[in-house]
Amino acid sequence: MKKSFPLVLSIALLSSLSGCSRRMPQVDLGGLDPGLLERCRESPGVLIVADELFDTYWGGGYDTIRRKLLGEYGGGGTTADPTTRMTVRRTRLLILSPGGGDAARKFYVVHYRESLPPVEARAWMENGEEKPVNVIPSGTRALADWPCELGFPRMSEFTLSTLLPGDLVEIQVPVSGPDILFFRFGSDRFCSANARATFGHPDDEFRPDLAALTVDATREVRLESPPGEYPQVFGLRRLLPPLTEQRLPYVLRAPRCPDWPHLRGRIFHTPLCLSRGGDIAGRGRAHPALVSPVKPGERTRRMAAVAEWMERHFTIEESGLPFWGRWLPDAPAEKAVTKRRGNAGTAAVLAFRILEEAGLSPRLALVLVDPKAPFDRAFPSPAQFDTLAVVVSGDKGEDLWLVPGIKFDLERMPPVEIQRASALVAERWFIERDAAGSCSPANEANFSCQNSTPEPVELRLVDFPKLRPPAPAPEAPGESLGSQPESATPSTVPNP
């Protein structure tokens, strides 16, 4: 406790004494829908009047993964380097009600370093006078157990001092790790009247190697910068009510790969590593018969047995990982088999390990399960998928798909739920089993392309026969607020 007190004090001082008094930013609500604004005043009582993503030199170079993700290998790179740019999110919240003030006091930051990220907050009263505000760390929890990685996502909670109706609070936090590659407009907690994402910095050189994909069911996100100009600026200019995370429009940024096979095979490095090490069979673990060497003619039967065991004994939980990593496992197989619970990626890792022990030579694959999520074949990026699956060749050479969360049925291969789009399959492994345990950070190349050097994994994009998917589940009543369109239409916005 004694060690944490100076840190708490320093963050509080940073937030309240970070600079000279500033004038209250102007807030214009005149162009907003009066009816929807009144509903936002009643609940949730908070309106996001500005939400920006941009690159800046603020923060002293806290994030060190950015350079590897974007291929910026030259210069700087030290943690304390003030000349290292980092991606920052600045949000301004207008408090509309007492309940909104209580809700806006808490905010969360995802980060990769063990140390707390730098955060900054300022607040102004309704009369325009700046008021002191303290930022107090409330706790940090790990979002994943990746023992083979040097960095893994954590989430820290921060609490602000009292906010009253009429107050305007500005919060600035670093955007860490692969989160710099996308921006989600709007909020699942508050109403949002304005949002803007600037990908790049005026100091950057011409970047023809980057592309952007817009996925927007609201049809209100626009490319504001001239086509072909860098940096790219995307903006939202309509009041949005709180939406579920699955319905928030977003822009995904990624290196412009020639095609899907050119994605670096390291995207599967983390799940492969997490499948190795430790015992998975025995008392309190998987039944020894599941991992016994498979006999000729029993491949299909064994696959069905493993799938049935997983469905009976493993509980799939919602992933706590950020949006970009929704398909990644959150724990290694050796822990998952004893806990008997985890996200869909963890279930896939455990099934992969059991099938590998049995000698079925399983393959990992990425699939798209969400019925509302679009798929753009012209935009190679693993972030388009949401679920990690396992593929095994059956007795007749047919592909058998084990997709966590979907009932395994030999009469429906592949499952109809994944036949709307394609799947990215790791076709062959070139990693020695013993060497796979000594993992290097995979996130440094999750979204990168490879053009010449051989990769340890051979990737293949599988096209399914386009069958009619099951009808999507009806939306909750709250999601219709604002008359949002049902369809989500992706569009690829080329970078110069």
C-alpha cells in the first residue's frame, strides 16, 4: 500500500496541475435532434460531445508496440523517449443529470505494460470556470493469461472526483497495442454526438502500404479527408444513442497485403503456443481415451467424441479481450482443462491440443460467426474474424469443423453458421513442437504482411458454398433507439 500511494498522488497531481487554466471548450448542441437529446438527458445522462483518436508526442512514449505493428522500425523506441509518437484518445463528456455524473466518473484503459498508463483529466463547471479533478486508480486486472508472451492486455479502472450536471470533463488516455489499428465510433455506455479518428500524423511519410475498412450499420461515418490524402480522417456527425458493442460502427486500419496467403502466419503463434506445455489428460482433466493414439478408420469418430466432450464439460464465456482480439484465447490449454471454462478461443486451443495428442494433425482456422458482421474479401486482416476454430481431416479426407459455441454435427459440415463468409486456415505447420514453447511476442506482427521471407505457417482462405444462413436473433428493444438500419455494409477506403 505504501508503494502505491506516491503513484496515486502523482496521477492526481498530473490531472489537476498538468498545465495552466484553460478556457472551457465550446459545446454546441443546437444541431442535435431535440427528442433524442432529451432521451439521452433522462438516460444515460451523459453526452459525448467530442471523441478523438490521433497521434501525438504526449505520454512520453508509453506504448512500445505501435512501431512494430505499423512497421515503423526506425529511430526512438525506448519507453521513456519523449520524441516517440503514440496514439491517444481524447474524450469530452457533458454531464446532463446527477446519474450521468456518477456514471461518467469511471473509465477504463486497456494497456500492455505492467505499469499504469498515463492519464489526464480536466473539468469545467457550467459557468465556464475550470474546476479541479482528481484521477484515482481503482484496480487493474489481466484480460489474458499468456505465459509465453512478453506483453498481454490488461485493463485498469480509474475514478474521477465528483461531477455535477452541466460539468464538461475531458479525459485523455493512450491507446495501446493493436487497438491503434481501429476506432469505434459512439459508445455502449453514453450518447455520442461527435467522433473523429485521424489515422497517421502530418510528420509521417507517404504510406501507400496502409488501407482502411469502414464497417458502419448507421451509415453516418464519413471519410472527411480528401481521397488519397494522408493522414486519413474519419468522422461521425450524428447523435447516436448507446449501442451494443457489436453494433458500433468502426474503421479498421491494416497493412495493405497483396492477398490472404500473404498474412504473416504469426497470427496463429499465440494460440499455438498456448496449446503446448503441461498435462491435459488424467484425473480432473481430459479423459485419457480422448488423447490415446487414433487408429485407422477412427478419425471421424474421434473428432466427434472430442467435440461431444468439449460441449459437455467446457463452459464458453464471453471474451474479455478487446475488439481486435475477440478470437484469441485467454488462457493456455493446461489451465483451461482444469478450469473447464474460458472464451471460445481457449476452447479451440484445448480441443486442438487434445486432437494433436491423439495424432489427428489438427489445423487452426479463423471463422466469422456473428450473423450481423460483414466480411470483405478484398481487405485481408485477421481482425475481420471473431472465432478460432479447429479443422481435422476425416476418414474420407473431408474437413471436419469444430467451432466453439456451435453444435458439432457430422451432417452439417461445415456448420451453416459459418458458411456466409470464408475461413482462414493454417494449412501446414513448420514449427518444431519443442521450439513452440519458447514464444516471442506474437502481437508485434499480428497484422503484418509477408512478401518474401518464408513463414512458419502456410495460410489458405477457404470459400464455403453460399447457403442461406440462419435468421438473426431479434434485437433488444433498446437497440432500436435512433432508428438504426439493420444492415452493416463494409467499404474499403484506399490509402494513397
